[in-house]
Amino acid sequence: MGIAAAETVIAWQSHEGLRITRKNGFDIIDCAMCGFKHVVPLPEPAELEREYRESYYRDEKPTFLSHAGEDQAWAELSQSDRLESFEKLLPPNRRRLLDIGSGPGFFLKTAQARGWTTMGIEPSEQAAAHARSLGLEIVQGFFGADTASSLGRFDAINLNNVLEHVPNPTALLIAARDLLDDGGILCVNVPNDFSPFQIAANAGGATPEWWVAPPHHLNYFDFDSLSGLLERLGLWIAERSTSFPMEAFLLMGENYTADSDLGRACHNKRKKFDLAWEAAGLREARRAFYRALASAGMGREAMAIGIKP
């Protein structure tokens, strides 16, 4: 079923909504209960734990750690953007940062160099070991209500490409929000899925619905559904931004979804795009460009910063 054929209402336990598509044995619904799209049936957390703890980076993303190191000079642009936004929203004496799903640790290393007191929590053995090799404090495990209380209190909590993987994003965000002192920041970055770029590329002959990837991606957000979720948890939205719309390459005939080498080549082009602004001294222009894309609901990722009253 394609994305234009959302006609069947699916009810599954406490979830109900129009079926948007179906892939790998899962229905993806626009859930009226949750306010965002997700798969049904949702797997139990125990089904996912072993894979993310032991084999995700080894089997699903075998080149991720090496590529993350190669990409860090470019990735540091967005990391610094985010941290600068935090620093503008917080007084100078509030610099305690938790990164949930901290991966190989590069975001925390950038924050540490800017004077932040940092901690990460990461389920993957391989990623946690890499982050510790950078001299970072990392708790290996899954973040949730049962682990949150042992981590402490924070001024800013970051979740980068986490919510799409977890069975209950709302519960996870509640646990994170409750670790923030008043005025603290909750920053969430997720893929911007079922976007205008994706729909156009899908219609133009790209690999059908390549972004739909259960069981690894369980939830599918856009700017409005992400912001709406944060607002329902009592946060007010201070900023929305995005990253380069990779799908633009598809619209120009470069089908990287079917060719991993082409995908890497397109990725290198977007790196050059961002780094060129920096080399020209146009950092603020680049940031304004991505905020403008976000205001139109476009860009590869949806990033929202919520403030706890």
C-alpha cells in the first residue's frame, strides 16, 4: 500500500488511526491516541533490548562508528549550533548536560570542550566503549523510568535520533523532562518523515518508501507532531530547525536509496554544502536557512527545543 492510500482504520490495543502504509509485516498508522505515526503492533521493549545492546552497530550499522569519526569536522557544525542555542536559553551557571542515546560520544565531546559538565547514557556496548575512549562519563544501558533516577539533575537533555527507535516515546520523554530543573531544555532530533521531499521523490521513482524501516524505526515524526508531543508534556517550543534535505538529490535523479556508494557520495556533497558556508564566515546565514526550511516543514530531520516552565 502506498502513502496516498490511507483508508483503513486500524485499532490495536490502545492505538487507533488511519493506516498510512505497510512494510515488513507492520502497519504504520497515523495514531489518533499518540499524535504521531507509528507501527502496529508495537514490539515489547524486551524484544529490542538485546539487539541494541549487543548487535545494532555490529550488524545494522557496521560502518557508523568509522564514518562518524570521519564526519566529525562537519557534524561539529550542527553540534555547536545546538549547544549555542542551549547557551542562549540558559544562564551561564547552568551547564549540566545529559545525552540520551549518546552513541560514539562526539556531541558530548564538543559540549565538554565548551565548558559543559556532561553525561551520556547509551545501550550499545560498542558505542559506549568508543565514547569512554574519548574520556567521557557514559552509563551503558537503556534510559527509562527505572534508570533515570540514578542519573542526577540536568539543565539540558539531548536526544538525537532516539525517539524513532523506542516503543513508547511519550514515556521516555516524561522521564527525561522530570530530570530537568525548572527552565531546563529538552532537545529532540528525529527524522522528518512523510515529508514533501520524500513524497515527491517517492512519486518520481525512488525506492518506494525507503524511509519506512520497521522494526528499527517504529515511530515517524514531522515538525508538527514532534512539537505537539513536547507541548502536551508541558514544554514550550523555543526553536525548530533541520538539516540538509538529502531527498533533494533524489529529485535531481541521483537515487542513492538503491546504491550505498552513491549515498556516501551524496552525503559528502551535503558536507561540502554546509562547510562552504562556514568557510565563507556565513554561519548565521546557514542557520537561518535551516530554520526557514523547518518553518516550511522541510529538511531531512526535525529538531525542536522545548523549555520546562
